[in-house]
Amino acid sequence: MTVVEENAEPPADRVSDIGLVSADSHVNEPRDLWSENLPPSLREQAMEGIQSGDDGSWKIVFEGKHVFTRDLAAEEKRLEALDPEKRFDVLRSQGIVGEVVFPTIGMYVWMLQDPDGERESCHVYNEWIADTLQNASGRFNCAGLIPAREPENAAAEVERVAELGLRSIMLPSHSEISWNRSVWTPMWDAIAATGLPVVMHQGTGFDTIWYRGPGATVANLVSSETIAPRVATLLATSGILERHPDMHVVFVEFNTGWIAWVEELMDFYDKVFREYDDINKADRPKPTVYPDLALPPSSYVKRQCHATFQLDYEGMRNVPQTGSYSLMWGHDYPHEEGTYPDSRKIVDELASYVSPDDARRIFRENALEVFKFDRELLDQPF
């Protein structure tokens, strides 16, 4: 459970009463979701859950590997997160009027080695979440999973996600073929055509284990958070964001303290290495830094990149440098590290670090606008 600083007094005008919009929450998929819906030829790849290892790692548990509790009451409790009315009760209690919803087990789909298994597993989840939550209410903004092992599968699933009525495009934060390669151009073009935002969740698309042994768990968690500044820089400096100026990318659960230093750092390196090229043109026929951009790289990050947090004091302190547009809050329900049931108290304490206008952007307006919630719906009594 998230813990707030002691003796924090909420402001007189409570930010938690503005109608919060959470940019990060999850579902708990039924453990037989994939085993019941994958084609028989792919059934051995049916994900049933995720399990932590002794070395701080996480792995997929496949159908038939019965390591999970068979306590029916416990499983029923876990699946309460699928009930729209139950979620509405939670949202009301936390002062939240809309939420962006991601998978839990499904976040590990990109660890499947078989492109067919990955593609079909994405299909299964996307159809299920559309029927389960997305079609239940516009207060839910559900992400669709995009296969990433074979680029040709990606653009087709982007279009399919949009046709299903899902509201954001979920990519792994890391792909074996880096996101700046030309093979992804059809995917980026397809995403831009949908008008939907891209989301990349912390810890997706790669084995998160760099270290083993004493201290490895926390060190690995911190290391996995370094992916966001790397990908944000790549999307900016490669020209992807410049070519698609209306496309937004949201880095989920990466926190926000990194935004200030990486914006400064990317502009510094872009500038000095271009100057080196000017000085040494005869020795460097091919530029070190390319392509040429109309704006400094940080301009694209400020305009089009965002990151979510549950509790991030450093990010709040950095708002004078970063501005508030890149920050989005999320309650991460129903995960244990989320802010439920203390979201109101936590939001009011964090909001005391910034101006009322910035607080409104961070805890409501940014997510409402980027994820294109129906403002009229969210303004209705809830």
C-alpha cells in the first residue's frame, strides 16, 4: 500500500473533488481466458498468470501449471475488478470519474516467442476487454494489445483495435526490433490514422532481470524504469514524433522525475554533436546526428510524451522545469502498490506541491484530453 508523508494537510479547496481521471488502472483476467479462446494448435501458449521468481524475476505461467490458489472465494474476489458496478463503487469512493484500463496477465504477451501465439493472444484479450469493460461505459478507456514480434502483424491489429472501439494502442516499452527502424513505419502511420494515443507500460516486452543476488529486486525495478527516457529520446530524435505531430505517447508507471533531466540532456547532446559535425565535415561525410529536426528534441517530448505516477514527489518538484502537461496521475487499481483506498488523501498531499492550475492538469485534464474521454459524460453526476 502506498504511504503518504505524515502530517500532510490537504488544501482548503480539495483537488480530490475536481473529478479525478486516472491514467493507470488494470483488470484481473480470468485464468482460463486464453486456454478457452486460443485455437487448439496454440493452446500450449495459453497464459494463466504471472509468478515471481526467487531471483526477483517474473515469468508467465501457462495453462495446466497449477501453481495458483484454487480457493474459489479468493478467485471470486480477484475477479471483482471485472464487474463494472464494482469498479464504479471504487471510482466513486476515490473521487475518480474516468479511468484508463490496462491488462495484468496480458502485459506479458510480448514474452511469447511464437509470433502466431502472440498475435492470437492479443486478439483474444482485445475482443474480451472490449466486451467486458469498454462497451460497458465511456468512463472506461481500455487499451488494445499490439503484437510486436513481426512488424507486419502490428499495423493490422492497430486497425482492428480501433474497429473494436478500444481507446488506446498498447505497445511494449521494449521491442527486439527498435522502434526507430523503418519496418515499423506502417504501424506508426496506422496509429496516427486512428487518432488513438500510444501507451507503453513499465516492464513490458523484455526480461526485466539485469541483476541477481542481494539487492537485485529493487535494482532491477529501478533499472526497468530507465526504459522510458531511452524510448522517449528515440521517438523524438528519430523524427517519429515530428512526422506524427498529433500522436501522443504515455509511459505508464515510469514515474515522472526523469522528464526534466532527459529533456535537458537530449538537447545538449543534439546540439554539441551537430557542432562537432560542422567542425569536422571533411572527416565525417555522414552526420553523427540525423535526421535534421525542425525543433530541439525536447520540444517533441514536451508536446507529445507523458508519464504516469502514483506517488512522485520529485516529479511534483520538477514541474517548474517540465511544465505540467507531461504528467498524469493514476491509481493503479486493483494492484497492491496502487493508491486505493487512499487516493483522495494522496492526491491532495501531492497537489500541495504545485499550483491549482497545474494540479488540475495533472490529476484530471491531461488524461481527459489525451485519452479523449467524453467530457460531457465525465462532468455528469457519478
